[in-house]
Amino acid sequence: MFREAADGNSPRQVKTSFALQFLHRIIGLDLLNFGIWSEQDPLDLAGLRRAQERLVARLFELLPPGVTSVLDVGCGTGAISERLLALGYDVEGLSPDPYHGKLFTERLPDRRFHLGRFQEFEPDRRYDVLFLCESAQYVWLDEFFDAVRRSLAPGGCVLLCDYFTVDAGETGKPKSGHPLDDFLARAEAAGLVLETDEDVTSSVLPTLRLGQAIVERFGRGVVNLAREASAQRFPRLAGAAWRLAGPVTRWLDRLDRLLDPEAFERTRCYRVMRFRSAS
């Protein structure tokens, strides 16, 4: 079901994301997306869950009539696949993360799960809809539309939400996210017609603000508490504790920069898109 990978024995072919496990197991998020916020949503986890539900609802509204089979590419916890199945869709899941496979099979024991990367997927069937909720960015762009061609039924749809990089005329471009213009040009060259394109960038920025608040309160809070405790209770070890805290602080600084909503808005855009195969 999967062809030989171009990068050989890279551990990235099948790999557990502990960041996503943290969001699911510790934070308690079942949906793993930026969400679409409204002004009434509180800037907390309850507000994030409302925003995530709103984004999934919008994607479901864009499911075309008359389709039956759906491949949930990057299926995460399986929560979206479970809802698609409840709505009567013939759904299958795909992810390179074994933890996702465990969750998917627990939720949908009678549905097929494919462990591997979409770029190497060699399906034994074609699907009416390829559903990608923030997973397109993880598929190599040079391989993405070949994988779509192998997997999509004639006249089928690619339904996705994700963030893309835009040319902001700045140095230090973001490392994650496909260039939007390149992605759209390749889609057109692959015979995909863009039917829906919604820019919801401003509506996802509260997720970044919430992330910054969590880092500040819990990440830096734990570091500062540990420093104070070591200084008071173990003064001889206080210097070592401060040195050990340095790498953690630098990591938190990097995370804070990644979550900067102003930088995100300058260099990225978040889109909800539906493409239709012309053939």
C-alpha cells in the first residue's frame, strides 16, 4: 500500500509526534486544528474547542453532495473520521503516526487505517474526497499532487484547511507551510479546479495568542518556580539549577517567537479550500 520512500530509512517515515500527544493527552484536545474564532469566544481552552468545532463544521459544509468515500489524510485522533462515519461516509484514515493509528482503530475498529506518509501511499481504490485538516503542510510539495492523482477518483474533491507561507519581502521565511502561490500553481497544473478559497487568517490568530499565554503562565512559571525553590532550599545547587534552566528558557523563547501572531499574519495565511478534479 506504500511505495518505497525517497528518503530511505529516515525515521520520519513513521514517527510519533509527542507534541500532538501532549495536546491530546495532557491538554485534552480531541481536535487538533487552529480553529475559527469568533469575538464571543473566551481566550481559553473552552474558546479554542468552540473555534475548532466551528472550523470542522465549515469543512463539513463544503463536503460535496453525492460523495461516499473519504480518505482522512493525517487523521489525528480519529475524531473527524468518527463523525464522517456517523454521517454515513465510507471513511478510511491515514497517518504516519502509530499513536494516531491506535486512537483511530479504537474509535473505528471496522474501518481501515493506513500507517505511513501520504506521499508514498499506493491505494488499492480511489476516493471521492481527500480530507486534509492541517496535514497538507506535512506532505512534500514535490510529491503532494502525485499522491492526489493516485488517490482521487475522477471528478473527486480535495478538501483542506491549512496555513501557507506568503512572500512578505522579508528574510527568515517560515520553515513550515507550503508557499501559497506555488501550491496553487501546482494544483492547477495537476488538473485541479479551485472551487472554494476562504482566507480566515484573522480568525485563527487567537489560537496563537492563547498558546503564548500558556507558555508564559505554565512554561516560564514552572521554570521560575524551580529557580526560586532551588535558591531557597538548596542554595549550594542554585547555580547549577540556573544553568540547567538556560536551555529550557531558550526553547521557551523560540516557542514564543513561533507563536507570535503578528509574525504569523505577516508571513502566512490560513485558507479553507476545495479543489475539484477536472477529469
